[in-house]
Amino acid sequence: MTPVSWWTVLIIAAGSYGFKAAGWFGLGRVLAGPRTKQIAGLLPPALLFGLVVTQTFVTNPNMLVVDERAVGVAVGAVVALKNGPFWLVVLVAGATTAVLRTVA
């Protein structure tokens, strides 16, 4: 088990509370601009993409691995590009990965 740096936890908690307090004191008006809203709308997909890529292709920090997970993500991407619902994308990607792992 890795040790916890309580100073880090306290600093992150204070920063989170500081952001919330800044909204109460008027910073929300500054962040409500159209440019900021546009950028904020692009952040969740970019972060999700980064997580998917990391979890799909990296198992060892020194290696890039292409295995069943990559095929599952590719099949899920095809379903997403065909405008399939999110639950179907996840189901097809997971099922593809599971079947390939069972066969291999």
C-alpha cells in the first residue's frame, strides 16, 4: 500500500472549495462567456478519449500493447460512428473483447 500525502489531499480540497467560493463571489460571470463555454464543452470528450487510449494500449509504462481491447474499442468506434446508442457501443465493445479473450 502506498502512503498518502495528506498535504496533497488538503491542498486539493482547499482548491476545490476555492473554485466553488469563486463562483459565489462573481467569478461565475467571467466563466460564463461563450468562448469559455465552448472550451468547457470540448474538455469531457478529450478527457474520455485520453482515458480510453490509456486503458486500451498501455499495460506497462514502457510498452504499447495492441491486444483484444484494441479490437473491442475499434468495433465500438464503428458502432458509434453509425450513430448507435451509447449502451450499444459499450455492449458491443465489451462483448467483442470478451469473445476474443475467450477464443485466444
